[in-house]
Amino acid sequence: MSKKKAMNRSEFAKILAKDIGADIPTTTDIINTVFRSLFRELKTAEKITIAEVGTFEVKTRKGTIRRNPKTREPVVTQDKQTVTFRPSNKVKDKFN
């Protein structure tokens, strides 16, 4: 069985529309709303846990001193916030 490389949002919306019996524009709006809400809430919350799916968490990467490859001058990078996802055990079990 071969796997697809990746699925984009519109392909996912088509599958979701078929599964729930709704039209594609409605499912696209649902997907957009879910992710927009998730990202908005992650700006104020450190962690969002969705039962049986997993945990989204905001982590801070420390800034470092790097070098400009052309001039070899040191450049200080700022701390950066990033979002990580840790799947639940139920999700992990589906793939093992």
C-alpha cells in the first residue's frame, strides 16, 4: 500500500464533507474556524489539550549567537516562540 506525500486543506475539506454529509464550503469554513481559534487561543494559553487527539504547546527557543556567512560578523538572534504538538496515546496507537 503506497502513501500519499501530503494532503492540503481543500483535499481534507472534501473528505470531511463526504464523512459528515455537508458541502465543501461549509467544511472549509469549519476547518478554518477551528485552526483560527486554536492559534488565537495559543497566543494567550501556554497549552491546549484536546482529548484523544493531543496537546498543542507554546515553547520558547532561546536566542543564540550566530555568524553572518559573508562577513563572519557575530549576529545575535532573539528568543523565538514556536508551537509543538504531542499526539495522544490513542493517536500514537493508530500508527503502531
